[in-house]
Amino acid sequence: MNFIGFLKIVKQSNIPKAVTVFQKHKPSSLVNANPFNSFPAHYSSSSYVEQFKSIFPNASLFNVAPQRAASSTNKSRGKRSKRIEISVPEPPKHPMGAYQLFFVDNYDKIKTTFEAELEEKAPPTQIMTHIGKMWRALPESEAKVYKERSKELSEKYKAEKAAWKENLTPLQEEVIRQQKVDQNEARKERKLKKMFKETDKPERPKRVTAINLMELEDFDTLEEYEDTDDAQDKVKKRFTKYVQARSEKWKSLPNEEKLALKEIASEQNKTAELNYHNRLAEWALSMYDENNLDIVTKEEAKIIVHQLGIPKRRRSALQIFLMSDLGKEKGATVSTAKTIFDGLSSVQREDFNNQSTKDKERYEQEFKEWMDDLKGRALGTYAEAILKKSRAVNTNKKVKVKSSKAKKSKTKKEKSKKKGKKGEANKTE
């Protein structure tokens, strides 16, 4: 959706008022800002301005000459287009409860008397525990005073919160909603990270490159620099010098040594990946035993399924043709295979279809043997759960397609029955 389409949708939400509120409450740094500078350059052309004025004829705020789009030669890489900044007023603070009011009023007094009894400085946790005991031992008549104060503050907060919500523009409400969504997502990520740490989830290993396997014997990492440089600058200079020395040495190596280092790096990566897959399978099995398989992702489930030794899935006639000698002779690719396959003779297509049917029978037989073997090792239900998770989206799509086809076939049958009944009725008449 382009910007003008967006404006047409939000017109019903009183967008001119929202823009006017923004102009009144915007930061001082944006006082002399051109409103069109806040939008991407290609939305500031004359055609977009005319469309904008046709949508909002009373928006005199935007009667400013639009900014021209910069030419492609003058565009600097990495710069993002400026966006309008929506300032949101601070919401009223939540009121304090009865215990919090008691804590604030009596903290200093209780602290001095408590430390005087102990004849030493008490830690904050010990003081807070003592205040909690005093609150629980407080007479009901004294506690009632703090509860009434808390109730008054709560009513005042509700009134201020209602007034704050009424003064919000639709854009500000959308900003607040998005902030809540972002906070919830960040909270979920923190919770998942904590859960992964508690359950000892294995981390994917970092890939080793051949250039990192070289040894720089002549490089001195402890070289001293000028005293004016701070510690961070020294680290940056050392790292820059190390990268330059490593790059120069790699260029000077003969091809035989480069190939040998690449083979070593490849073997190390394969071994690390295999160990990771084994540890991941053990971790997923422990999560299944704890009824916590939801934290296993679809990609991880696919790795575990292959780790369990699932047989290769059957190939379609088109896939067999694409990998066959005939497909290579015809120059078939993924994008052109279907067209070339349809142009083959019926005998050739039938041959590939027969191969696909045999491959399907092979897959079904191997899959049945694989599941029987897992059931014999008491892993049948675990394998079914992991397999279902690895194919969750695909199976759902297939079910929807099947259900829609079934509905269409039912409606066709019902229509044909109705037509037949109408024809019989006409004949009898």
C-alpha cells in the first residue's frame, strides 16, 4: 500500500486533527521542519501533493512547496528516509497502595530506630523485611487511614487516565498500541532465553573459516601506542592491524596450503554441526518428556526428524525429470522444467510418472519400517509429535485445500441433484 492509499484509509480517523496536534506539541528541533521532509522523497512529488490536497482540502498546514526527489546519483548509501515523529504525552502514574504509602512515610524513622537497636548499619533487605512485619502488626484503625488514602489516589488516577485517553489522537493511540506489542514481544524473548538457559538448550556452533586457522607468529598483539590514546582506541588499532596482517598473509599463501586449510575448516564445521544435531535431539526429547515441546521451533524439528533417520521423501515426476539425463540435455531448470516436461511425448511422461509411482511405494514402505523401529524403541509418539511440528504449516494448508475441494464437489453434486429433480418434475407435468 502506498502513502496516498494509507491517507485515504486514515481519513476517517480525523488525521488532520492528529497532524495539527503534532505541529503544536512537536519538539523544538522540528519547529521549522517542512512537513514533506518527514516523508520519503518519492511521496513529495507534485502528483502526490495534488492527491493529498484532494483528500484533505482544508489542511492548510501543508500549503508548502514540496521537496524535490533527489537524483539517483546523489543518493548516499545507508541513509534511511526520514519519518514523522509522533510525540505521545506521558500517562498518569499508577497510584501507590496502602503498604507503599506506609513504607514511604515511615522508612527513615524505622531505619534509624532499627539500626539503633542493632547498633550497626543494616542492609536494605533486612530493613524492608522489618517494615513488612510492622505493617502486618499494624492496628486496623491505623491501617485503615492508609487504605483510604490509597482509595482516593486510585479514583484520582482513574479520572486522569480517562482524560488522558480522550485527548489522544488516532496516531498516538496506534503508537501506544505498537509500543505494547513490542514490549510483549521483548518480554516473550526474555522469557524464552531464560527458559533455554534453564533447560540447557544447545547453541548452534559458529562456523570456522580457513583464514582463521592461520597462525600469525610475527604479529605482536602487545605493541604499544601513544599515551594519548585511550584503551578503546588501542584495542581498535590492534584489531585493525591484526586483520590487515592476516589478510596479507592469506594472499601470500600458495594454493595448496589454502586448499588444505579449507578442508580442515570444512571437517571441523561438519563435526561441530553433527555434535550440535545430536545434542539438539537429546534436548528436544527431554522437552517432550516434560510436556514442553512448544518451545521447539519448526526448523529445529526438521533437524531432529532427519537426525532420527527419516527416509527420503518421494519425488514427483517433474523432479525426476529435472534430475535425469534427459532433463540436463534439454537444459531444464527449476523455472523452465514444467514447460519442457509438458512438451515431452506421452511415452516419456508416462515413464517418469511410473518412476514417481515406484518411488512413492518405496517411501511408504521405508516410512512404515522406520516408524515400526521407533515404536519398538518406545519413541513412536515422540517421532509423531516432532514430525507433526516439522510439517505443521504444510499439513494445515493441505487440509484447507482438501476441505475447500470437498465443499465444491458437494455443491456440484447438490446442484446436479436439484437439476435432476426439476427435470423429472417437468416431465411429470
